[in-house]
Amino acid sequence: MKPTPRILLPLVLALCSHAYGQASADPFGVLRKPIPDKLVILTFDDSVASHATVVAPILKQFGFGGSFFICDFDSFNTRKDWYMTWDQMRTMSNDGFDMGNHTLGHAGGASIGPFLGMEYEFAANNLPKPTTLGWPVFMNNPATTPDLVAHHYTFGRGGVGRAYVPTADDPFNIPCSFFNGTYDSFVSEAQRAINGRIMVLSTLGCLTRDSGQDARTTCGAGILARRLSIPMF
Ligand SMILES: [Zn+2]
């Protein structure tokens, strides 16, 4: 399966040239242009309200992109103080952020059904059809790939804790690392984005303090986003 030439979620950060070897050559001919060093992709899962109220405005301020994987997680339909509204998601989409599919039902290892279920919600709420996805609980199901291709998906984020090598990795199981909310962990992960590798970071949280959930990630994502504009090395 060839990845498309489109960069999933472009975000270039200032990184040092840490000593990692060159990623594999391009035996399948998937690259249409070289992958620059310092390419980091930010992804945010689970439709949390502060993705719209905290993260997106900061990313927008600095001209960065991001991918937000949407599901009807937990009390999505009843606690709109905790989870994004469709109005907020439409605004983010109009601002150029990638609004991706995280399934209806937060279904790890899903078949196509839960993805189509979330697509229906997108359509019913006037959001563009998603073409990227994040596997819930990082659980990929390769058997679903043909159906995803047939429904015009291009990339899917998995989760194996290493950098993404587009010339070698399955574009429907893109490796990512979990961002734990600290600046040091971000720096150490981002330093892997060299020599043909792309670092994909996953942030589950950035939950509002009102939700009673992990406020640390709220602070962490805010700090991270603000520091993206500061030379780190
Ligand atoms: Zn999730």
C-alpha cells in the first residue's frame, strides 16, 4: 500500500541534528519529494473541549497545523462543557485543521462500520468527510485497510512508540509516541525527526480542569504549543 505524497499534518519545528542513521531507502517509490528534517506531526484524540478552546487557538497563532481525531467518547453527547461541539469542530475545519475519524464508539481494531458511523455524524453536522484516522486505543486492524482505501482514507495513526518512516511503514498504521505533557519528553521525542523520519505525537488529554480529568495534560499541551515558537536546541 503506497502512502500518498501529501504530508499528513505538516508542522516544522526547530530541532537539532541528533545522530540517527538514515531511514531506509525508498524501495516502493512512495516518496515524491524528500522528507525534511524537523518534521513533527501533532495529533489530538477524543474530541476534548479544550482542543478547541486552548490548543487550536495557540496552534493557529503560530501558524501550525494539527490533526484532531473525533469520536463520541464517554459523555460526548451530554457534556458539551467537556467535549467539543460540532460548531467548534466546523470552525477548526474552516481554519485548516485536519478533523479525522476516531470511530463511533471509540472502537479499537474496528472494521469499517464504526468509521462509517462517525462519517455519518460528520456529514450530518456539515463537516467535510474525514480522510485520516486515528485507531482508538492505538489498535490497528489491517483487515480493514481495503475498506478504508475504498472509502478514500489516506493515513491512519497507530501507536508503537517510534518515529514514522514513510518509505517502510504501513500508512494505515503510522507509528506515534504518546506525549505525556512535559517539555522534556516532547524535546526528546522531537529529536527523532531526522534522516527521513517523521515524529508523530499523540496527545489524548488537554482536558479541561472542569472535567475532573487529567489537568496535567491541559497544562502540558498549552506549554508545548506555546514553546513551539521558541528555539529549543
Ligand atoms: Zn481515543
